[in-house]
Amino acid sequence: MAATAQFPRLTSNPTTINSAATYMSDFWLINAHYIRLKTLELGYQLPDKWLPLKLDNMRLYLSAYNLFTWSNVSKKYQQDPEVASNTAGDAYLAQRIVNFGLQIGF
């Protein structure tokens, strides 16, 4: 009969012959190349002739953190490529944060 197992046998006893700690294996290794746009900040200083109410300056800005991540890691792993390996998988996924703002100088 041919072996049809998709995953190796799991055990919590490190002294058994079937323990993952006993034999080195590359079964759980994945190619985790990725590209991430981690931080982005854009700003625009309004020209003086556009300023109302005799304001000294006005600046519009956008800042973003973890804007995009392109990765070949399958969604089934739900793992951030920057999280260290051998973790229990209990780390939060990277959150996307986007801020818009208006800075006014009087």
C-alpha cells in the first residue's frame, strides 16, 4: 500500500522515535519571500496665496504603516513573514494604520 499521508505523525513525547525533535526535517519550511511597504508619509504644504484668514502655513499629510505586503506565503498559514519561526502562532497579524491630518500654523 502506498503512503498517502499528507502530514507527518505528531507526538508530544520527545523521547519517541517519531518525534519531530528526534529527526531533522524540512517538511514545515516554506519559501517566505516578501516585499512590504512598511512606512509611508506624504505631505503637501499649501502655497501662501491659498491660505485663508491670514494663516502662516497649512500642511496636509497622510502617513501609513504596514500599507502593503506582497508575499508568496499561502493565506492558510496566516503568518506575518517578519514573525520569528517556531512561534506558537499566537502573534497578531500586522495591522494597517492610516492617518490623515491637517497642520495649521497661526
